[in-house]
Amino acid sequence: MQHYTSLNDIQDLSAIIEKAIQLKKNPFQYNDIGKNKTLIMLFFNASLRTRLSTERAAKNLGMEVSVLNISNAWNMEFEDGTVMNLNTSEHIKEAAEVVSQYGDIIAVRAFPTLTDKAKDTSELIINSFKKYATVPIVNMESATDHPLQALADGITLEEQKSEKKPKVVLSWAPHPKALPHSVANGFVHLMNKMDVNFVITHPSGYELDPNITKNAQVVYNQEEAFKDADFVYTKNWSSFSDYGKVLQSDADWMITQKKLGKAKFMHCLPIRRNVVAEDAVLDGNNSLVIEQANNRTYAAQVVLKELLTQLK
Amino acid sequence: MQHYTSLNDIQDLSAIIEKAIQLKKNPFQYNDIGKNKTLIMLFFNASLRTRLSTERAAKNLGMEVSVLNISNAWNMEFEDGTVMNLNTSEHIKEAAEVVSQYGDIIAVRAFPTLTDKAKDTSELIINSFKKYATVPIVNMESATDHPLQALADGITLEEQKSEKKPKVVLSWAPHPKALPHSVANGFVHLMNKMDVNFVITHPSGYELDPNITKNAQVVYNQEEAFKDADFVYTKNWSSFSDYGKVLQSDADWMITQKKLGKAKFMHCLPIRRNVVAEDAVLDGNNSLVIEQANNRTYAAQVVLKELLTQLK
Amino acid sequence: MQHYTSLNDIQDLSAIIEKAIQLKKNPFQYNDIGKNKTLIMLFFNASLRTRLSTERAAKNLGMEVSVLNISNAWNMEFEDGTVMNLNTSEHIKEAAEVVSQYGDIIAVRAFPTLTDKAKDTSELIINSFKKYATVPIVNMESATDHPLQALADGITLEEQKSEKKPKVVLSWAPHPKALPHSVANGFVHLMNKMDVNFVITHPSGYELDPNITKNAQVVYNQEEAFKDADFVYTKNWSSFSDYGKVLQSDADWMITQKKLGKAKFMHCLPIRRNVVAEDAVLDGNNSLVIEQANNRTYAAQVVLKELLTQLK
């Protein structure tokens, strides 16, 4: 694994999930593998879980950590050949190569514009870091993907499943603001690699990028989709075809305990209560959201450990 | 001590002050008690002393520290049962439980609204953290209290007093902006636990919460209150009865060297020079403000040490 | 070395550069010299390189590091005797002395106003820290100087020069915004201490502070100045005489590969591509900008090591 910018960077997902579960039993068992190594975490956007869990993961491995909000540095330019006489004062070419000299691994969070579909789909920012940095890049959520979340979700599913091949539903849910597709996309990538019966459900118009969903089964009737589900992974996203738009409020798509039945409830957090899911779901015994967040640490830790091993 | 959100969490104040004074002699004597433990510091508001001293205290004990300004994460909801379709995107129920998984102790700073008396008086934010977190909570200044400051002040008084039972005056002083009551309240809590002759002085209308001051002596004439004082603890606060209001400018309440006489001058900092106290007071030999700030480290360190001891 | 606020704080520049080059070979060779010591980094302004390289340097020496953006603390007052009833709530007198108690070395970044020439030239902020702090102060770029950059540039020149006495040109270049003189001034200080043939070139009106340039040679024709140059150090700065003004756009002063010829190209970064220098310069083999940034770590590390040695 040279970088970790997508779940596809993992060759053997089951083996990595198993390693993460072993790490979780004693998070400090490799606490000198990161000695004299530095993780630099660069944030273009807000973060709670990703920031705290990734920092913790790195320190559990004995790494030093520097956290920088890009808003405290310089506006960055990502286009080639630009005459930089406007709002950007530092080109990614210099930034990525320079920062590579201060750290051994660089983790980056950069959300999509949700207005420029071509730029977002091309993953300009995270790919520019990969191109110009000279050290491994970790994706802490990019324009179209969130592979640390996906790996944590894989760990959670592995720990929680009681069927050999569970039925997993990815359900869209309402939200007042336009949100990225990255968590949903990351979860689709995960589903493609796990032995599950996978169904996606959302209102018409909220189809995800067909290059990502490929031949995943889509059921437009939420109730039908939820039938016999073992896990319901819930997430809002804005329209992909009518890019970045909130098409309607669809309050009846909110997840209720009644809809859920015996299925386990998953969500990446933060979650808007009584909009995305009702209190009863989040406060009930079927909710896995706290455990998913817990597994963020071990997902990050297993990824950093793999990258550190290959640095040596 | 399960949490440290008020001076009342300390069972034996004299013993804790004594431990802090011992720690100060060699701050590194317990530098592996915090090994593999993480302090997460969450700031809803500005901080200089609290942030740097608490971070130093934790590291003196061998802890790892993560510092997060909530403005770099998500707007947090504290009310129960809300339909979260407005400005808040993460509920404290999830936030507190999730963050508890990334750290072993959580420290929180959250100032009052000064507009919603009921919310502030109920200590909604810090109490929500106590309720939903699964690890100890440290109060780095909440709506109505500042117990790390109070403990540092207790250490300073213990170190500086020459009388067995000194006379200590808490004096209101003018300030251009509406300020919280937390430092004054915390100091009143401290006075209730120390063997002192305690007097509060302020203009009429600035009475503190009677549930906190209880039967403390209030003298409305500052000159009279200062007579034979050993220590004058100065602080501005806004009105409690006319909640959060600045009633008048009262420039004649500023602390001068002449008023102070031989009394030692105390203030929590930051202080507006020549508004709250004149330069001569702060630059004179009777000022203890720098030593109070120094003791913030040892107050935090003794608290963290107590909490760590009980984690094991 | 009591503080490091100017290159003049270094007694023997060659010896320090040699030590830095030795540190670079094994950055962890003194990794316990900073044990139980804390570097506090205070930022009044944006930073990428300075922040990450100085933090890394301190940690390479085994120090703990606290990073604080002053915007997350209190507005600071630097004038003596002010009645602080306006926008500032903490005086440097308290701030510097208090912070000295939480750290063993304080590093400060504070850019000039570019509107108040007297204040900037007097170095009010960094000099106030020197005056009131009780620990060593490191200048991470002040109103008129950037000595960590200058030292890194000295290391780079020493590593890269092939002539015993190279010709070094400091060239002004265009920029859309008004920039400080600090990097240019710092480089002039460096040139005064190295065995070089030094020439400054800029359009008329952009003369640097004559108290700094002294009798340095100024050539107003860029092409003539560049003749037979071994190194071209490029930087924009605003006018000093017409203080803080951008006089004209002067696009023809941009550095091109053709102008540069065989000379090595230097710049402190961040750099606006195709405004200050064309892509071909930065992407070409003669650019030293990445290596200059790399040497920021070792410049900071050698300075911190010197200061730590004298603390003991």
C-alpha cells in the first residue's frame, strides 16, 4: 500500500479488517513502530471524529502528529499553468513537496465544491497531493470518497454480523443542506468487496455516480428495500445528476424504529436527530453509530501501520 | 473524584492544595502516570492560560493531548428531542460518547450566553458532557464556574498568606463589556472552603447569584470593604439580576495602589489595564497575578493526576 | 545566544551553518536534549512552512510543542500606559510573562501593519516579547525580519555554492498585494555575513530600508544585475519609502528561465506562479526552493538546540 486514498488501495480487505480487530484488543502493541515518524494532518474542512481518531491512532503507534487547518496557512492553487494573481498564493506543487519534507505521512481532508462536478469527480485535490507529495497520502475524506470511514464500517460489520451473508441496505435520508456523496460512495466500494446481499434505496433523482454503483441493485421503495435487512446504513447525499442540489425535503424518508425493525442501524455521524433518523433509532439498542466511530481509530491505525511498515 | 466540574468535587481541599505545592517542586515526578492516556481539550471559546497550562500539566504527567476548537468541528445541539433542521448538525449525545472513545479525560470550555439565564444557570453544556460522556470531564470554565482557576487561587493564597485567617475581599471592578460570573462564583466557592474572613464588595445591582454567595458578607462601600484586607481579588462581572447587563461604567471602582494599601492584589487575567486596575497595581510588588497564572499548571496537574489515578 | 530574533544573535554564522548540516545528516542525534522542555509557538499570522518545520525541529530534539493562534486567545495590547477600554483585552506585559511559565522557549510570528511605519520599524511586538518574557524568544517572522528563513537560506547557499565567492542577486519581483520587507531584510543581513558578491535589483521606488541595506550595491537594471549571477534570490516587497504601497505592476520584472540562465533560483515560498516567477523556473533544475524549505527544519533545530543548551 503506497497511499490510502481509496478502499481499492487495500489488496486483502478481510486480512486488514482482521488486523484492525487485533489492534483494537491492545492498541499499544506497536507503540514504537512510529518512533521518529510524523503524521501531518491537513484540513481544508471541519472535522471531529476523523481528526481525533486519526491523531489518536498515530500516537498509539508512537508517531508525532502535526495538525494544520489550511485556513491558518495560505490559499492553495491546484490548476496547472495558472497566472496566480488572484486569491491563491501557494501552488500545490510546492506545498505538497515541501510538506513531505516535514512529515513521513500526509493525511488530507478536502470536501467537494458540489458546484463543479468535473473538478470534484476528478478528485483534483487529493490526486494533486498524490502527484506532488513524496510521501504516502491518506484520504481523510475527499470530494468523492471517505475510505477511512468505509474501513471502519467494514470492521463494524465484521464484528456485528450474525449471518454469513447479511443483507445490507444503503438508504438515503433527508437533510436540510446539500451534502457530499463521499460516505455513500465509500460504503458502496466496501459493499463491492464484502460478501453481502446489498441494496441501495433513495428517491428518484438521487442516483449515485453510476461509475461507482455499477450494477448494484437499486430499489426506489424504502419499505420494500428494508424487508429482511440485517443492517441499514443511512446517509444523506445531494443529487449527482442535478449536481449538488437538494431536490425535495422527503421527510417521510427519515429512518424510524418501526421501519428499521430488527435491522442494525449505521451512520457515519454527525447526524441530525429527528431529520435523518428519529431519537428512538439513535437511542435504541440497534444503533451501531458509537461503535462505528470507535472503529475509526482502529481503521486509521491499521492503515498507518501498513504505511509505516512500507516506509522502512 | 469522578469529574472535576466544580470545587465541590474535591473532598479535602487542603490536601489537594498541599499535593499541588509538592508537584510544583518537581513537575515531572509523575511523568509516566499518564502514559498511553489522552486528554482531549474542547474549546467553545477563547483561551490562553487555560489552554497552555492544562496542556502543559497533562504532558508533565506523560499524557498525550489533542486540542480541538469546536468551531473547527460541527455546531453542537444540546436540547433533547429537537428536530435538528436548523444550524446544529451534531447532538451532544453522540459527540460526548464518541469523543470519550478517543480520549481518557475530556476537558471543556464553554462560556455562558449571558442572555439566557435559565440555560446558563442550569449549566446545560458542561452537565450534558457529564451526562453523555463515559470518561471524566474537567471544567475549563463553564457558564457559571471556573474551578481550575479557583484551585489555582487556593494554591496561591495558601502560599502567600502570612495570617492564619487572612481577610480576603472579592471586589467588582469596571469593564467595558459584559463578562461572565464564573470566576467570581468559583472564588466564592473557594472562600467557603478556606479559613478566611471573606467580604464581597460591588455596586448595587451587581449582586452575584444568591444560591452561590449564600450568607457571604456584602459591603457596598469599596473603601470600607478594603479596610485591613490582606488580599483583594478583583474581577468584573455583569449583572445577575438584570441578567448579563452592564449597568453603568463606575470608573471610580477601578483598583488603585492607594486603595489597595498593603493588600496583595489578585486577578485571574486577562486584565484590562487602567480600566480594571491601574498600571501601578499590576506593576507593583503586591500583585500576585503572574503567580496565580503559574499555579494554573499545578492546579490542572493535581486534578488530572487524581482523575488518572482513579482510571486505573 | 539569549534569544533568536535576528541573524545578529548568531556569533559565528559559519559554525552554526556547519552544525545545521551535521544535524541534517541525523536529525534525531540530540533527541533527548529537549526532554521535559516545551516550545510554545504563538501565531499572529498565517504559516505553513514555519509552523510545520519549527514544530518538527523541536520534536526532533525531544521537546513538547504547543501551538496557539492568537486569534483563539485574546486581542493583545502592546502600548504602554493605555486605558484598555477598546478592542484589546490582554496586555503583552502579562501575556509574555505568563506564557513564559508554561514554556521554556517562546516562538512568535507577527507580521507588520504595512500602514504604521514607525511601529513596524520599531519591531514593537517581537521586542515587547523580548522585554517581558522570562524565557528565550524565537522570531518566526516579525515586522522587519525573518531570521529562521535567512539561516535556512545560508545553509542552502553553503550546500549549493560551487564558487568560493559566488555572485548572489536579490531581485524584487511583481506581486498583486502589498508584502512585508522581512524576508528581503533577513536575506540582506545574511549577505552581510557571508563571503559573496552581492547585488540588489528592483525598480526605482522599491529601495529597502537604508539602515539595513547600508552600502549594498543596488543595480536598477535587472538584466545587468543578473549578469554572471550564481544565485538569484527573488522576493516581492512593497515600497518602504511610500510605505506599504504597491507602486506599479511591473510584470516585466517576473523571473523567467531565460533571464535566469545558469543561475540557481531561490525563493522563500509561498510563491505565486507566473507572477513572481514563471512555471519553467520553478519546475526547472535550477530551482532551490524545495531545498530551502527543507532547510527550515535544520535552521530551527540548530537554533533551538543552541537555546536549549544555554537553558541548562
